[in-house]
Amino acid sequence: MNRYSLAILMVSLLTVSNGWAQDDELTISSWGGSYVAAQSEVFFEPFEKEHNVRINLRPYNGGIAPLELLENPGHASWDVIDMTESDALAACNHRLIAEFDRSILHPAADGTPPRKDFVRSSFFKCGIGHLSYATVLAYDERAFAAIKPNSVADFFDIERFPGKRAIQRTPKGIMEWAMLSYNVPVRQIYDLLSTKRGFRLVTHRLNQIRDHIVWWDEGHEPVELLREGKVVMASGFNGRFYDARTNQNIPITIIPDGQFLELSVWTIHRQARRPDLAAKFIGFATSTERMVAFSNTLPYGPTRKSAIDRIGLHAASNASIREHLPMSEFASNRRIRTDSEWYSGTETLRNRWFNEWLNSAGE
Amino acid sequence: MNESESSPAHYGVVTTILLLAGLGSTIGIIVSILAIGFLEGIAWLNTEFLIAPHERIQLETRPLILALVVIGVPAVGGLIVGFIIYYFVSVRRPLGPPDTILVVQTRGTPQPLGSGIMSTLAAMISLGCGASVGQYGPLVYLGSIVGSLANVLKLKVPNLQAICIASGVAAAISVSFNAPIAGMVFAHEVILRHYAVKAFAPTTVAAAMGFIFANVVFDRPPLFLVVFEGIQHGYEFIFFALIGILGAFVAVGFSKGVLYCQNYASRSRIPAALRPMVAGTILGVVALQIPDVLGIGQETLRFATIDNAFEINELALIIIAKVAVTILCLGFGFAGGVFSPILLIGILFGALCGSVLDQLQIVGHSGVVPYAICGMMAATSPVIGAPLAMILIVFELTRNYDLTIAAMVAVVFSNLLASRIFGRSMFDIQLAARGFDLTLGRISAIISYGSITHIMRSEYPRFHPDDKIGKVAFQLAHIGRTAGIIIGDNDRVVGIVHVGDCTGLAPTTPLGDVMNRNTMRFSESTNVGEALEAFRQSKYEVAPVISSKSQDLLGVVYESDVISEYRRVSDRIRNEENEPI
């Protein structure tokens, strides 16, 4: 052993002992805006106090590319990631996230085991679904004084409802909405999208609004774009729009038609530095009590039956929050449930098509 | 022929009603479960074998594997189907609605249960592997298998087998289309060919039970959902009628193609067991370019109702390709029906008509939906021979009154024309080729089917050419007959004599001098209808039945027996059609 390597050994020993001296740290990657604000209030701060841990937040905006980057040496490590279910499935297939151990889940207050308390669809091989959210279409009330947009087809109708549309820069959602605008029944959407003709129809629909699209990447953008009057309609997450309307008094109305339902999934990165602490956090955040607290802050649906039964009034405004939940019976009858298996299997194809379409813009 | 046909009912009215209703609902429930199992089985195979676009798209980034799957699956499926049909189905061809119609109409014995099950299994594999054949034909047959099982109960209810088979068929159509009214009408229109109250009750119960079971217990999705605002212009009905007329040609062309190909295949040198594999391979090659031809084509069916989903030349190409591969698959022995492929061909044809109209831009129209539906029904109803059931299927599937009226117009014109230039249905043409010709009605079909041997007599006076006519005339008068058969030394028929020929001649004249050597002869393949016609033109009331193989004399047939048989059949039909409970 030469002096050089000895020096390295010394330094690393120092680093490790230094780590021990400090509080425990947990790195969580989640979405921004009012969503992460609510998460901080309901999950992160109480967890930090209870377990004497410091939580480092890292921004994450979906996809599996950021996780692939983490594989490279020298990148910071993530412990817990809040992913969409289709991303979670794809990441699991690519072995980027660890298999999920169900024993970390807490039983309900009355002792009902998690296996029975969680809705069945929330169990994933590499994660646990913790809330359902809807990607919805919404419009600025000020932009349409007379007739209001009421359906997915109206979103694509530039003549009747002129103005810019804000759409997330991803093929997700927009493909399904294009299909719905052709009156394709919800249960056949993914079958038709599995054909070249389906892709062609989507392209045709998108071409009709091509010059009127403003792309957004982060979940808080659509609300801002609508507030600033830069767009008249936007796709976005139901909780963000609710928050904008209720807490910020921005006149945004959600179109009930064609809400796009998905689960948000807690996952643990395969190379997490603190898998033990990550597991402890997921157990804490998916307890009935925390789930209820979160849903009372933002109208996202909990995945525990015991939590669904306990949802009451919106914490800030005291308005009933139940009817704003994505799975509420007050929502639309054309609700799209993501076909995550199809999503993870067509990732490459969809992205290729989408990028080709983006690049052909302006022609 | 069944013995129970002439025996009176052994039960009271209440018991009979309860029996029929009980049988109807039991059959309805069993058929419902089996039909859903059949459909789910196909869906499962389609998923596992990557035939469904939903799964196939996941291979889109690996074109070589995709090509192997698209060609390999139908080819291997074809091999398995060919093997099953050849070795396990007694008649060595897939069973379907014509077999059901034949059994019900002739009160014959159904094909062995094992053959029926294996044929159904072969159909499931055919459809599961993407063969371009229909699922409803096998489902109808499945329904009839369940219905015919009621025979084991040995209930003393006249005409029970036919009623139970019809109930099974009604339930099968009811479950597969989610259309109980159409199912009930289909059973009468296609299988029973009458609307007697006695059959009406159990078929309706079966159709309703099947529907309820499928919808309430299993929560099956509707087959076909379509959003339609209504017909915008009155003159569009003229176009619907035109589509009906053009649709008749599509239907006739398709049916003739299938029949021709079946004929051609049976004469070809490719071994029967290997034919489906040949068809499967060709299908796969075509599907590489035009994936719409694979399987039932649920997605293509839906696209046809979307404006501008296809270019006009693309539509024409898919129609031609689908017709060609369906004719090939059916002709070369894949097990399956004609219903689903012709539905798809028809809806694409209707969409083509709608698109052409749209391109011409001479008049406004209500979009592609009503044209697609009209085309679908105009092409399908002459092939199936069920105009009423077709109209009801549109009504029950779309729940849209405007669309139903439009489809009705198309169906009527299409059926009128097709029945003139082709026949009532493809099933009837297939049955006619097997000797059961329904064109002139049920009585004529039944008496013209099968052999005359069941009314042949083996006890009869035998005369020799050397017999004296006095003795012959006396003998004939004694048994009350006017003609007799004359048999030579080698036990061969040499002539016939009528008592009228003997009048005024010396009683000692040998029979050989007066007999008529041009004897009318029947064989074991002669049927009652032919015999009736032959006797009508002959003065002799008796005719020998001679084996066409050995030339041996099998027996004789008397005109009176033929007339009795005719009466028996027509009485039976009349009773069946007017039977109260």
C-alpha cells in the first residue's frame, strides 16, 4: 500500500465517521409546487421530527431518464422517489428501483392488515401506490365569457374556443384525449392506440392545434400560464388546479370530461444509500392518518380504504373535499384509467413518435 | 326420425310451461358461461400469441421477431386446427350453423358430442391464432350442442330437441352480441324457420337468461359502442338504399368466393389436415403488410366509424385483402364462421361508400357512422339470411333509433336483391349442396332430403315373366294393388305390369308379352320428393328400389306410402308451426 492510497483510505474513513456524527439524512425526489408543499407539511416535517432525520428534497419531473443518469458514478443518490405508476413499472423493468417489501406497511387503526386495507391496484412489484391523481383539462373562466368548453373535443376545437393551450411535453395524456375527441369509447382507447392508424389519427388531431400549443414541463406551470393569461386552456393535475382556485382565487375551471387517472407510487432507488430509512418513511407516509391529512390538503385520492372513509373538509377552506377527489362519483363518466403495462411496453415507440412530431413542427 | 314427433304431450299445460321455461333458463345460463369462456379463451390466446394489436405493438421496435410471430402463429395454429379437425371430428370438416339447421329441420341425430367439442376447440384455436374467420358460427354451434344435451332427459315433450337447440342458439347470439331480442329472433329466423308459441317461450327465456347472466354476473362490456347524433338529411335514405343494393353484391361475391374455395380446396392435392396451415402462412404474409386482416379485427371495426381514419384507396385495399384471406381461411379448413369477417368487410365497405360520398362533395351528409353501419348490415344479412335479426342487432348494439331505421332500409334492399341472384343465405346454399334444399320451403326440403328406403317395403308380390296374366290380375286384385314388379331368373327386375294392360287379353297370356320393360327404377339415393314427382308422371303405383352399387333389388316403394309420408311431413310441419304450449 503506497502513500497515495493510504491518503484516500484516511479521507474515506474521515467521511464515514463524519456522517455518523451528523443527523441521519434521507433524499426524497418528488414533484414541485403546491404538491410538494403539501407533502412537506404532511409527510416530511413530521417525519423529520419524529425520527430525527434530515430530508433532502430533489426535484423530479417524471420519466425514467433521471434514474438512469443516477446509475453513473459520481451522481448524487436518491433514496425515495415519488413516481407515476407507468414510470414505476418501466423503472422496475429496467431494474432501476428496488423490489418492494410489503412488510414495511402499517396496519390500519383497527388492525386491518395492509393487504386488505390498500386497494388492490396499489400494490406494485417495485413500489406502493399512495394516491390517485387525475390529469385534467381546465380553462380560464375569463377567456370564455359566453360558452364554456365542456368536453375533450372542445379542447381541440380552435374555432369555437380560440387561444393557446398549455400541454405537458410528453405523449402521455394527449394521445388518449385525441382518441376521446373521436368519440372512441374509453375501454378501446389503448387497443386503437396500438395501431399505426391510431397514431395517425392522434397526429391528425394534434396538427389541428399545433400552432396553439405552449409546452409545460413542471406541474406548477399550467396554473401560472393560466393565471398570467398566457394560455386559455391547459392540461394539469387536478390538485394543483383545485389549490389555485381555492387557495389562490385564480378562476380556473376543470373540464369534467376525460379525466386521466393514475396512481402515484412510492419507490426506493436500487442504489439508495439509506434503504432502511426509506422503508421507514414509506411506512410512515402511507399510514391511514397521514394519507387522510394529505387528502384534506389537496384533493388527491388515498389508496387505503380506511383513509378514503375518513376524508372530510379541506384543511384550509373548510369546504367538502370528497367531491373533488379523482375517483369521486361527481367526476366525469369518461374517465381514463392508465394502462400502465401498455405504457411501459410502448415507451420507446411513443417517445420516438412524439419527438418526430415535435421536430416536424412548423413544416 | 324421432318417435316422439307424433306422440301427444304427456304432461299438463302447467307442467309443460314449467318444463320449457326451466329448460330455457338452464340452457341460457350454461350457454352464457360457455360462450363467455369461449370468447375469453380467444382473447387470452390473442394476448399470449401477440395477435391483439395491444400486445403486438410492444414488439414494434423488434421487427424481425414481429414478422416471425405474425407468420408463425397462424401457420402453427393452422397445423393444430387441421390435425384436430382431421382426426377428431367425425365428418372431417368444422361444424357450424348449417349442421344445426339440418338437425333441427330433419329431426336428425346431432353429430357426436366429441366431434362438436373438438370442432369448437378448433374454432377457438383458429380465432386465437388470428385466422380470418368468425366467432359467432362456432358459438351458434356451441349453443346447439348444449341444447341437444336436453335429449338425455328423455322428456315426453313433442319436438323438444329442436326447441332446446333453438334455445341454445338464441342464448349464444344473445350473449355474444349482448342482444337478447336479436338472439331470440335469430333462432326462429335461421334455425327453426317458424314462430310457434311453444318454441317462442323457451328461446326467449334462454336469450334473456343468457343476457342477464352475461351482464349482471360477468359484467361483459358492450360489443360495439357508437356515438351518433342523428340523420341530418332525408335524402340520405336514398344512399342507404343504394348501399343496400351494392352490399348485396359484396355479400354474394363473398359467399360465392367461400363456396368456390371450399370446392377448390377439396379437389386440391394438398392433404386436408395441412390445408389450414397453408392458409395460415399466406394470411401471415398478407398481415405483415395489412395487419387489419388478422383475427376478428375489433380495432378496424371501430376505426371504420371514425371520419377520415382511412384513405379511400386504403379502405379498398383492406376490403379486398380481408375478403381474399377470409375466403382462403374458410375454404382451406380453418374452423370458424362467416359472421364476424363479413361484419368487418361490410363496415369497411360502408365506410368506403361514405368516404366516396364525402369526396364527391355534392351533398351534405351525417358523417361516416350511418354509412358504415348500413354497409355492415347490407353485406351481412344476405350471407346469414337473417334480415330481422340483423336489424335488431343494430338496434340493440347502438340503442339508436335513427341508425336502426337507416340499417333497415339497407338490409331490405340488400336482401331483396341477394335472394334473387343468390339465395336466402350462405347456410342454405351449403345445405342445398348437401341435398337439403330449403328454397321451396321446409316441407319440400324435408321430403327431398335423405333416402326413400325408410318407406320401402320388403314384402311384396313377385311375378315372373312366365306367369299367366289371369293369375297375376287375380293376385293384384286380391291385395288391392294395380301394378306389380316382374322379376327375372337372375333376380333382376325385368319389367312392370299394370292391371289395365291385361284387360281383354286371354288369361293364359304370359306376363312377358304384356309387361312394360321400361320400368321406373329408384335407388337408395332417391328421396321422397323425387319419388313423388316420378309417380305423378307414371301410371304405375309401384317402383322397385335397386341398389346403385350391386344392382340388387332392395325392395319396392308404393305411391300410397310416398303420399302418406308427404302428408306426415306436412302435418308435422303444420303442427310444429301452430303448436300451442
